[in-house]
Amino acid sequence: QLRATRDELAAVAVEEERNRVARDMHDILGHSLSAIALKADLAATLADRDPQAAASEIHEVQTLARATLSDMRAVVSGYRQVRIASELASLRTLLPAAGITAHLPTTTDEVPERNRELFGWALREAATNVIRHAHATNCWVTLAADRILIEDDGTGPGVHDGEARPDGTGLRGLAERAADAGGALTIGQSRHGGFLLEVSA
């Protein structure tokens, strides 16, 4: 009985680790590859009329690609961390590059340490969806000690680019992260007519 229990626990541990890696890889690659594609498209647009600006964008593509490789290695080793401050800093560049006006908090001081990683993942998933699917012109991020709220003025909940956004892999993974932290994920229509994503902890 002890041997059977040990084997069962080992199988559960393997499955949990497989799920962790799959979830992290999806979230990291989805966000990073979107950012790389966005920057590469911008560089191609600028190539003829402003070669210096295009070269700057290509340099950022190189930096993003190297960071993505580093993130992937960290996922495999189990040491990947996403932080709310670094995700906000990234959005200050990525949203305008996508033609989206960013309305972001200027500080993360009120967010306690225990919530910073979860809120970082929430911001990464929401930002990826806003850039790839929302067709938005504005994105708002609101922070509190126990919650993060991301809203846009795009097409809102429902079918986007042929896919039902609320049931996507990334949102399921985020819901699992929130539940693991004792919190919850809420999605719906924003006050601005677009998509709303809220994570409480």
C-alpha cells in the first residue's frame, strides 16, 4: 500500500510539473512572440523612411529574443518569475508600438510582495490579448493592494479572430494561478465597451 501510494504521489507530482511548464511556456511565448512580431513589423514599416529608427527597433527585437530564450531556460529549471513592475515597464513601450494609448499606474508600491508575481502574470496575459485580439485604441490598468484590473475599448468579450477569447488557454492558466493564490479571475465587458480582466488575491 505504501509503494502504491508513493507511486501515485509521484505521478501526481509529474503531472503538476508538466502543467506548470505548459502554462508558463504558453504565457511566456505568447507574450514574447507577439512583442517580437510587433517590433519586427514596425521595423519593416520604418525601413524606407527612417532607417535609423528601424535599426533601433531591430535592436529591440534582438533584445526581446534573447530575453525570451532566457525565460524559457528559467521555466524549464523552475525559477521563472514575472514581476508587475517589469511588466508595466514593458507595456509602456509595447502598447504605443501597437497603436494603443496606455493608461498605466506610475507606481506599484501599494501591491504587497505576495501579490506581485500573480499580478505580473495577469498583466502579461491581458496585454497579450489586448495587442493581439482586442482591436483597441486605449488600455487602462488599475492597481490596488488586493486586485488588478485591465480594461480596453476594443471589441469586447465574445469571438475574436475566429476564437472565443474568454475560454482561451492563457485565461484558463491565469484562472489556475489565481486559484492557487487563493484569489479569483473575473472577465467581462469593460466600462469602455471592450474587454475587462480582473484578478483578485
